Amino acid sequence: MPTVLVTGANRGIGREIVTQYMADGWDVIAACRDPDGAGLDCETLALDVADPDDVEAAKRTLGDRPVDLLWNNAGIYPDKGQGLDTLSYARWLEAMHVNCLAPVRLAAALSGNVAASDRRIMAFTSTMMASIGRDPSGAYAYRSSKAALNMAVTCLKHDVRPLGIACCLIHPGWVRTDMGGEAAAIDVATSVTGMKRVLDGFTMEHTGRFLSYDGSEFPW
Ligand SMILES: NC(=O)c1ccc[n+]([C@@H]2O[C@H](COP(=O)([O-])OP(=O)(O)OC[C@H]3O[C@@H](n4cnc5c(N)ncnc54)[C@H](OP(=O)(O)O)[C@@H]3O)[C@@H](O)[C@H]2O)c1
């Protein structure tokens, strides 16, 4: 069976990714900061994505094991409700680390594992809030860190293409989670079912695309 490694697997969208791939019979590696407290019924990996030592340790643990789908899902939205006058620049930097630098660092560390697999997909959970084409306002830290992720993955796709790895930037929808809030439009099952469908049909022909969970394309 194929193997998926998902970050931020303990709650929200990440946890539903774990549930759905387990139901499909995949080997699931659920990466999160506190595996002991997560109550996950699958293989786990202790991983604070923003900690380079944790990323190195994860690579050592995995060795040469193939990973068909590396799903960089963990993310933070630290500036909800902040305006220009109340911005926390420290939290903005944290968002850049968690939402942009960390996924690239993990992708670089595990590129050999993904290259050794059959499917060879890297997924990066982005957001419609990163789309500059939608002429957004507010949420400086979240939007800019995810827009930076979009650019970083656009660069990364060229470096991993020779390894046969395709990169997907995916918007999960506005989803009812701790981050999305109770008023969000869809539940985690709808979001993950849609994203899985997109990734099932994702090949090198599509690499670098910025897609929604329903398969539609987003303006950059
Ligand atoms: N919900 C939405 O409407 C929505 C819309 C667009 C995009 N997204 C994106 O979808 C992804 C998942 O969001 P969600 O709604 O499921 O959010 P969530 O419920 O707040 O869950 C966030 C997950 O990320 C993990 N995480 C945060 N910082 C981490 C770190 N340094 N190391 C490891 N894990 C870390 C959290 O782990 P802890 O429990 O340890 O904090 C948690 O598992 C995020 O990238 C988010 O930006 C969500």
C-alpha cells in the first residue's frame, strides 16, 4: 500500500486526512508535536515543523523509506483580528517560519523518500487568502506567509522535477476547524474528500498548480 506522511495530524484537517487515508488502507505516518497526547490509531512521528532538529530527526527515523505523498498541512493563522496598528511582528515572523520555511525544509529533507515511492507527490496546504489576484485586505501575517509558500513551492517544483516529484498547492475550502471557526462553509470530511480526489489525479503534468479542493484553479 502507498504511504502518506501528513503534518499537523493531531486535529482539524490533518486529522481528517489521517482518517480518510487509513480508511483507504494506506500506511499513514501522522506527524504532530505531541503524538502521545494525540490519541491517533496509526504510526506517529514527533515533529514540530518549525524545529530544524525535529526535521533532521524525522529524516533519520524514516531512513530510505518511500513516502508516496508528503502532505505539508500544519499551519498557523496568528493575526486574526489584528489591524495595521496592532500587528505583532514577532508572530508574523513565526507565521513565515511555520507556513513557508518549514514546509520547504521538510520537503527538501524528505525529497529522497518521495522520489523513492511510486506516486511521488508533495502537497502543500495553501489558502485562497494567499491569492493576490483576489485583491485582499488584512491578515498580513497569514496571507503573506501563505503567498510566500506559493512562491517557494513554485521554485521548489523545478528542483524536484528531475526526481519525478510533482508539487500541488491546495486550498482546502473554508473549513470548520479551530482555525476556520464554526461559521465556516464546509466540514473536514467534505474538504479532505475533495482534496484527495484532486491528488488522486495529480501528475507531473499538473505540477505547481494552485488548486481548490473542488479541483478549480485559483488566481495567483
Ligand atoms: N480551516 C480553514 O478554513 C483553512 C482554510 C485555508 C487553509 N487552511 C490551512 O489548512 C491547514 C490546516 O488547518 P486547520 O484548519 O486544520 O487548522 P487547525 O485546526 O488550527 O490545526 C492546525 C494544525 O497545525 C498544527 N501545527 C501548527 N503549528 C505547528 C508546528 N510548529 N509544528 C507542527 N504542527 C503544527 C497544529 O498542531 P498543534 O495542535 O500542536 O497546535 C494542528 O495540528 C493549515 O495549513 C491552514 O492554514 C485552513
